[in-house]
Amino acid sequence: MFMKVMVAIDGSETSLEALKEAKNIAASYHATLRIVYAVGNSDDADQQAGLKLLEHAKSAVGDGLEVETRLLQAEAEYGLLNGVTEAITSAAKEWGAGLLVVGTANRRGLERLVIGSVAEQLVAKVDASILLVRPR
């Protein structure tokens, strides 16, 4: 069913849980797993930190799966939240992801209204199936 599974990570505990779920699903379907991280700043230190996070995530998946990583650039003109959302949406579409797995912070009330949610925006924009992984 899912030949291409994409997971967006940000280094949080919830995104690591999302990575575990994506790994299990990709293994079940013998799918390719792509791990993405969207960086908001184009400076070298942020990009290097993003690449390090992607490599750590890839090594956490282990052997037995076809795993790719991609560092995405969030466009500053959209603002950080919207830029990250647009970068992930574009990457999922370009790659032809059948499933996008993302962690969600599970914010409520005023915090959700003020901060917003990348996961919520992705649900509205991505054409692929989406699995939201909530904190445990």
C-alpha cells in the first residue's frame, strides 16, 4: 500500500516516536523511508546541526530498510512555521510520498492558537495519507 514513507523530524521526543512508527510501517510494506528535517536558517551552523540530526535518525533506524535523508530549507518569507510546512509539503509531493508521519505537540487552547501547529497545517496541505503521532 505505502511504497514511500516520509517522516518529518525536529529532534523532539515526539518526532523520535514518529520515526519509530514510520520505521515500523516502512518495514511492514517493504517501503522506502525518507527522513526529512526543515532548517529555518541558511547559516552553516544550523545546516550542519540539521545534517547531524538526520544522520543520527538514520542510524537509529538501523539496517534492513532503504533509508534516505533530506535537509529541507524553510523559506524565511513565509515565516518559520509556514516555511517549515511549505518545505515538508513540497518535499512530500515531489518525492511522491504515500504516507507522511509527523509528531504533534498536542497543544491546547491559547497556546495552540498563538503558536499554531505544523502538523495541523500539513493535514490541510499534504495530499498523501498522514499519521500524527501524539506524545505518550
